[in-house]
Amino acid sequence: MSERTPRPVSASRVEMTQLVQPPDANYLETLFGGRLVEWIDNCAAIAAQRHAREKVVTASIDDLHFAVPIRLGDIVVLKAQVNYVHRTSMEVGVRVERENPRTGERTHAARAYLTFVALSDDNQPLSVPPVHASDPDDRRRAANAITRREFRLMRRKALATADP
Ligand SMILES: CC(C)(COP(=O)(O)OP(=O)(O)OC[C@H]1O[C@@H](n2cnc3c(N)ncnc32)[C@H](O)[C@@H]1OP(=O)(O)O)[C@@H](O)C(=O)NCCC(=O)NCCS
């Protein structure tokens, strides 16, 4: 298989499950935001690695909004996949759900988009295969990822001009 042969979105998918334990919670007995960011970054890194099959680093994490509190004892389900590949960078989307341990009811809790860059052995950005989105949902995610990338680049340019 050539290095540029597209890989299916499904090859990158990750589902990770965590239980909120006392060291993960604050005095309100809800999950620390920072702990959730750690779990999101881990889950997304595995998705990027599964796609690239190279070492990867987190280049950026977009805005993160916490929709509902996640409580001590809740189950947290994180689902990640590579949405889009540019050249050396990949956008990974992560959906976070809060699962009630008694009822099994799941509630959307957060969503995050992260950019990972694949690196060569000498730590230079390395080109990775494109991702092949075969169903309408994955095609929509890829189209949205392209729009988000354009916004990211515009934002970085504006910030670099404002604060060189
Ligand atoms: C990410 C990193 C490898 C990019 O290096 P660089 O010298 O800027 O490389 P380039 O300018 O060639 O850019 C490489 C790719 O990264 C993307 N990129 C660079 N900085 C980015 C950022 N802040 N957000 C999103 N994408 C970024 C570029 O758009 C480019 O993508 P493309 O090849 O798909 O078009 C480098 O900034 C780095 O090592 N950062 C630290 C990463 C790290 O330690 N992460 C853990 C944080 S604790």
C-alpha cells in the first residue's frame, strides 16, 4: 500500500471509558476540567496515531465547552476519530458523554477538536495519508473540519500580526 493511500475514518476510531474517582473531582464533587482535557488529549492522540501509524504531537486544542457537570461516580465515555488530514496535520474530533452508572442514560457533555502533527524520527513534520470518509456523517465532519482549519489559520495570522 502506498504512503498516500487513503485510510478509512474507521481505522482511527477510539472509544475510551473512565470512571470519575475522588482524585478526579473538585470540592463540588464534579470532574476537574483539566482532568477531562487530559482524557480528551489521550483519546485523540490514540486516534491520530492509529491513522498516521507515526508518532504525533498535539499542535492545538480548540475551544472546549462543558455542557453539563460530570459528577463523582459517573462514567465518562470519550469517542474520537480523525475527521480530516491536510498534509502533516490531522483534525481529531472527540465527543464526550456522561453515563449515569445506575440507569445507563447517556448525556452529551462536551465536544473538542484537536490538531495533531505527525513527526519523523528526527522530529520534523511528516506527511500522512488522507482520510477516506465513506458515509454522509463523516463527509459532513470532514467539510466542517476544513472550515475550522481556515478559521484556525486566520486566527493564528491575526494573533501573530497583533502580537508578533
Ligand atoms: C506542532 C509542531 C510540530 C509544528 O511545527 P512547525 O515548525 O510549526 O511546522 P510547520 O510550520 O511545518 O507546520 C506543520 C503542520 O502543523 C500545522 N500547525 C502548526 N502549528 C499549528 C497550530 N498551532 N495549530 C494547528 N496546526 C498547526 C501546520 O498548519 C502544518 O499543517 P499541514 O502540514 O497539514 O499543512 C511544533 O509547533 C511543535 O512541536 N509544537 C509542540 C508540540 C507539543 O509539544 N505538544 C504537546 C504540548 S504539551
